[in-house]
Amino acid sequence: MSLNTVAGRSYNDLSQYPVFPWVIRDYTSKWLDLQNPKTYRDLSRPMGALSEKRLRQFIERYESFEDPTGRIKKFHYGTHYSSAASVAYYLIRMEPFASVHISLQSGKFDHADRQFHSIADTWNSCTTSSGDVKELTPEFFYMPEFLINHNGLNLGRKQDGTRLNDVKLPPWAATPEEFIRINRQALESEHVSANLHKWIDLIFGFKQRGAEAAKAHNVFYYLTYEGAVNIDAVQDPLERASIESQINYFGQTPTQLFALPHPPRHARTVQQLYSPLTTPASKVQQFVLQASSRDIAFVGSAQRVPSVQHGAA
């Protein structure tokens, strides 16, 4: 969450809402094994690259795209992993997000089949649909209420006659509270801790833009990037309104924070160096933990933060 804040993401701006990753990939099993790496999504790839079949389509579009004006650069994805529309999609059962959704849909709820009604179906859409690469919002890890239709909203019926109400949970979660607990547990697991830096590289780091982003199949439409266009210099009111609409409603990439690979979080093995009941206090004070970190380079700064080591005096 700290990186979201530093990158300018805020709960007060739906167009720059905090973004969190999908971490679990299994939404069909009755039991979930959080010790099994196969339970987890590949955090080294953007959502659009998780399916090889779909990725080939995005690569083909990227390689064949040419803008005669030279203004629009090549891109893999015309949609975005975080936008006002996607936030309203996930949080539609709560205000003010229900009202935002209605305003984006010309004064009415979208067709029931296109609304958020099932965790598993949404995961499938985000990993297989050509127009859907959504990541998650923070609420997936702390707020079970967004999964429940407490306000009794009439969200309509799907084509099969099913009336939308509460979000359908995966078999391994009996209640919204259990879903949040397990999802949070997965986010804080050793596996995700050891791989989350790869996702940070894609969203906030050196694979967000440029050649590294292209190699990682992580290039979005040019208007989603900060500083892509000087809106004050656009004189045509129609073109200006179109650009503002694109920026406000169809996704913005966070501010790039890192120019070098983000260091992984190292799992530490804590050894019992002393017995708290038998070791004298003077002896206990001699034991200290040593911590080290790789150099980090921040975007827009030539300064490097050196490694820091703490040891016994």
C-alpha cells in the first residue's frame, strides 16, 4: 500500500485508485493448499501475459501496429489493469461506487452478465478475455462487505435467469470473511513474499516503460502513462475532451518509482541464540540481528541508496 501512496494512488481518486495483484489462481478447488506454488498466479507476468494463447494475440497486435502520425506508440493492451470503471465494477454493491457505475452506464446498471457476480468468472475473464486485464483493489484483502449486497440493489438477471445478489465465492471460502482471510493469508505467504518484487517491477518499476516493458509484454495505450501528453497544449476542444475522458475513465499507469529491479523480500530464519530464562541480561545484549538491502535507484534521481548493515558495537 505504501508504494501505491508514493506513486500517487488514492482512495479519493477512482482514476488513480490503489492497485493490488491477483495472487491466487485456483478458484475451483474445495480446499486450497497455500504451501503449493501451483496455487499462486505468476507474479512475474502482467495479467495479459498469463495465458499463452491470449498473449500471442497481444504480441501480434503490438508487432503489426503502426500509427501513420507517429503519435500513438505500439501497445499490447488497449484496456488497463486499473480504472474508474474497474473500481466501480468490483465495488458496485457499495456507495458511492454503485452511483459511479450507473453514471458510467448512461444512468442504469450494466447488463447483469457483465457485472461482478463471481470471483471465479472474473478471474477467468481477466486471464482469457481480449479486453480484460484487471488487477484487484485493496478491498479484496480486508473488506468482506463489498462482496455482499447489503443495500438490496436490483442488479438484474443474467441470461440464464440467475438474479444477481451477493458475489459467488470460490468453493474454498464458505463466507466473505473466510475469502478475505485466505486471500490476505496468500498475499502474506512466503511464496508471494518471495515473488512480489517481480510484480512491483511491472507496476511501479523498471518494467513499466521502455524496452524492458516491451520485453515483459507490459505496454499499455500511450495515454495511460504519466506525462504522455501536455493537455494544456491541446487547442481543439473535442480532442481535449476525448483525451481527458480517456485519462479519467479508462485507466492511468502509476508514477514510475524505480529504475532498477526491486529487491526481493528475504525470508529470514530466526535461530534461538539464547534462552530468555537462563541467559544473563548482559549476555543477551550482545546478540543483534543483521539486516542488509540491495542498492535502490529511484526514478528521477541519480542518487543511490547504499546498503546498510547493523551489527554488534
